[in-house]
Amino acid sequence: MPGPSRSPPALALVTSACLALTLLASMGAVAGKVGTRYQPTWASLDSRPLPEWYDNAKVGVFIHWGVYSVPSFGSEWFWYDWIAEKKDKYVDFMKKNYPPNFSYQDFAADFTAEFFDAKRWAKILKKSGARYVVLTSKHHEGYTLWPSKYAYSWNAKDVGPRRDLVGELADAVRSETDLVFGLYHSLYEWFHPLYLADKSNNFTTRSFVDNKIIPEMKELVTNYRPEVLWSDGDWEADSAYWRSCDFLAWLYSDSAVRNTVVTNDRWGRDAQCKHGDFLNCQDRFLPDVPPSKKWENAMTVDRESWGYRREAQLQDYLSLSDLLALLARTVSLGGNLVVNVGPTKEGTIAPILEERLTQLGDWLAVNGEAVYHTRAWTRPNDTLASNVYYTQSADKKTLYALVLDWPHDNVLKLASPRLRAPNVTMLGHGALEVAINSVIEIKFPNAHKLKNKTAWGLRISGLLP
């Protein structure tokens, strides 16, 4: 896959650690209490309650930014596809544009970020209506956006912008109200010699994890206190190799963010779509029915890539209507939608990406009541009007309908809600006329009177139990 994970064939099988030992799990304190200590087993770790802020947030923004933003061609997997896969597209690109001895590391000097303004980014992110932000602190290339002592000269302080990009954005995001800072971190690195050595040993050795990954993640968490830690790059080995349970037990029990942090499920190929605070089973994960636990749909505005692409065409970008359809489907099933943008090597968010985020924020400013703090209803969408998706308030007293298409003859016909005292309000507009016959008929106002022209949120009260 081209985004946060694209899984090459697994090369080795290892015995899984983090066994779900109920006995060990029961040794921990009562889940949710301050001072709870978690054992390094999946049973114990999975007993941790999901911090409520995350379930309420519903909308986030992903940011894929790194050395791959310099060639900004194909995808953020540029280095791997050029060197390991030797794909013609990338080999030809390099032959046409760079000298024969040019290496991927040579791109780093041009990762300048001279126009990067963390405060401006934070304003854009706030305007998007997102409640949390996830920045790629390190992708599979191994280049860190913070001055990690475990990345030697392969970090943004030593080469390229010569700045602590993670620190600058963390401070700026936290200066905005109702905006949570999070970080993506890749466990594996395509060409790190310690990783390749462990891999050649069928993952029976763990030099890369013990000397690089565990101390690096602890450095990242300790220095920047992310409240989302979005793990990736796990798929070639089980969680035993990655020491995932050991790290998560520390994160949940001893770190500064132990009471608020959330993590996804990419901690080993045995953990995917099973463990972690929320599920992210694959890129653009959008199930047909609500999964067994909280989940997230990580997707990108550029249909082809998570990193910035100079060759992208207008049709490659999702429209606002596309985004709202994904949002409606996701929240109707109880999920969060995290929308990815890829900045340029200079540190700017391309105008078309800023526009999409701003449009999303403008829509949420009117209709956010039907999104934030909501939960899945008994069914995700209407059985008669399939373009209508439902959410409900956390107290289950109010139903919301997200209407994606304008109804024929200005009358919306619904089959799902059971009403005793019809009361329907269009968010941002006002009360609507309702008639109950064999179906519920809701009279829409004249479209020219409405602020938003794409998708509409309805508040519905008077439901029968």
C-alpha cells in the first residue's frame, strides 16, 4: 500500500510474544484509575480504557513530510521503489534528472523547509475542524524530523532544514485550543544495517529494536509528549521482535502521557486489526459494519500518494463532496476520519490542500454537532434514502442525519427513524416541516438560503424507544 503501510511479503515467521495471558492481566490495577500499571501482555494492555477525548474527536489531520518531499514524485516510497524494486518509473526519473552517482541521501540537503511556519500550519489545521494532528516524525526512510541522537546525521537538525521540526509544530499546535498533537513513527527502516542484519537472521536477533527503536520511541515520547502515537512499519515481524508489549506497558504506565495517549494496532503482524487503543487494519480502512473496538479511517486527499507529488493533476485530488461522503460513512460506523496532506520540501501546504482543509472546516463549523462527540446508531444509513447516514448523541437522546445529496423536489423521504413527536432541525438553518405517513417526509428549504452547498446535517428528536 502507498500510505502509512504498504506491506512487502513477510520473510520470516517468529514466535509471538505478548501472549494474551488472562492471569497476568488480572495482576494489574483496576483499569482507568490513576496509577494503573499495565503488564507487557496484550490481555493487560487491551484492558486499558480508550481515553474519551479520542472517541469524541472524530476528525484528524495526517501530515506526511520528509526527504521524500524533495523528489516529490510517485509517492513517499520513492527510495524503496527506486533502489529495492528498481521500478522503471523511478529509475527513468533519476536518469533523466540527476547525475549517475546521485544517492537518496543527497536529496536531504534540499529538504530546506525555508517557508515552514509552524504557527501558520497550526492555524490551517485549526481551520480544518480537526481535533488532532499526526505528523510523521520518521517514515520508513529513517530520517527523523527531530534531532534524535539515535538517527546520527540523518535528521532534520543535522542535515536539511537544521531545525527541530517536531518541536516547532508541537508548540504551535498546543497553542491552539481543542487541537491535540500526535506523532507517526515507523518501526522499520528500509535500509538500516541493523534491521537488515536482524532480518537476515530470521528475526532471531533484535539489535535494531534494542539499540535503535525502543530508545528512539522513548526519546520521542519523553521530549514531545504526543497524545497519539501512530505506529507503522511492523508487518515483516511479530510484536515479539518489536518488543511492542514492553514499550506499550511503559507508555501506558510510566510515560508523561500515560493517561491520555492513544495508539493504533500496527505493533507487529500478529497485532494488526486486533490490539492497540484503536484499529487501523489497513490504509483507507472503511468496514461495512462497526468493528469490535474503536477504529480509524486514515486516508489522503491525493488519491495516489501520502507525500507531496509535483506531478499530481487536479483530478487526483478528492473533492469536498468526496471528503464529506467518507466522513459521513466513517462516523456513522463509530470511526474517526484522519485526512492526510503532504507538504512541500520548502515547508508549505499546497493551496489546493489548504483549500480542502478549509472547506472541510467551514462545513464542520455548521454541521459539527452531527459529527463531534457522536456515536454509531443502530444502523449506519437509511434503508430508503441510502445517501443518508446516521449518528447519535453520546446520551442517545438525539439522532443526526447526514444527507449527502439534495432530495428530489426538496422533500427528503426517510424510513429509519421512529418518531412520536416530529422535530427536525437543519443545522445552520432552522426547523423543517415534517410529515409522517408510510415514511417520514422532511421538507427542505430553498437551497439558495443555505450557507453550505454540499451535504447537510439534520438534528432529529422525538424518537420512540
